[in-house]
Amino acid sequence: MSLYLETLGHGDDVVLIHGWGIHGAVWQRTAERLAERYCVHIVDLPGCGDSAMLQPYTLESLADALDAAFPLPVHVIGWSLGGAVGAQWALRRPDQLRSLTLCASSPCFMQRADWLHATPPDTLAAFAHSLADDYAATIDMFLGLQVMGSRDGRSVLRALKDALASRPAPGPAALMAGLDLLREADLRGEVPAIGCPVLLQYGDRDRMTPPEAGRWLAAATGGELVLHAGAGHAPFISHEDAFVAAQRAFLDRL
């Protein structure tokens, strides 16, 4: 299948992968800043924005769709669920990823008995139950959860809503399939095999993917962890300057 892509700038190729409930436009400001040095590709995942839906909707199939869209080695930056897709891509095609940045992401998004650094099961179940009844309210609720704890929550929420409104919103099928991934994905046993350089950018006030998840990933992958003080689940929006500076410094060393 073909994915909708927007490309900016020139230089080494960098692919930006968005999270659940939104599309690639959430990366617009970050892409414009990074495009001063790199060739940046903003992707709409299947069923989101201007990309068609994909069946089956699994981390493996999403990673394969991205791999088909980018035949040359790339740097990958994945936010939230997009980070899990990027990690799966790195595991399936280690020759294709020059580096992997996980932003507010997790190898396991739902809390389990042996994994508390994640979202409670009841929260994700509530999203699934309400999605069929009130699509708009469910998305608003989810966006609100992403800014909880953030020092600049109101402005971040406004930026997320503006980005969502800029192109077609994710369809119900993609949202439900994405929720299933959030509830079922567990890459903890696999991520230590990621062989490319890893950067981890997290907010120290993130309620969905707490900084403990980033610390675990740093130990598992040997990656570099950057914690943004006062940031919630979207540090690339709330702490744009610091996020871009850390990203540039990481990429420039490779």
C-alpha cells in the first residue's frame, strides 16, 4: 500500500511517525525545524490523515508498510504508538534504520502485574467502549490525557487539536485497531535486540508513558535518555527548542 508522505528539506533522511488518535500533522513544527539540516518525511499511518486503511493492522504490518515506502536507510523518530511501530521496524529490518528515537513511547503501553510504567487497563478499556458511542468526545478525552501533568498543558492541547483539524482525522477502524495495539503490544522481550543507536526523549510529568519506561528502555537498548522537566506526553510540542536541540545533537553525532 502507499502511505501519504510530506517531505521537507535536504540531507540525511529522517522519518517521523505519529501516535494514536492523530496523524502526521502533529509533527509539522518539529519537521520544519529539523528540515534546516535534514530531509524530513512526515508520514500518515494507515487509516489516519490521507493514508488508506490497512488490514491486518499489526505492528508488523505497519512496519512493513513503512519499510516499503522508504527503500533507503533512514533515521526514525516515533512518538507514543509510533515509537512501537519504529521499534518493530528496527527489529524486522536492522539494515534499514540508521537510528531510532523513541519519544514518550513504551515497549508495553498497558499496565501489567510486572509492568506498572504504563496506562491502567481501565483507561484504555474506557476509550474502546466510548469510541463507538461518541467519536469526538473520545478523541477529546484522549488528547486531554496526553497533556495531564504538563506545565504548559493548555497550549499543548490547543496545538494538538489544531494539528488534528488540519487534515482528515483517523477513521474509526484505525482508531479501534490502534487501541488494540496499545492494549496488546509487549516488546519488552525483543527491544534489547535493537542494534542501531537509540535516543529516548521523555517528559518527566508524562502520565501515559512515565519516565520509568524511558529509563527501562535506556537500560535495555543502551540508549541515551533525555528527560524534559515539566513536559507531559508531547515534549516535542511543549519543549520544542530543547527537543529539537537534543535531536540535532544526536543525529549530528551519527
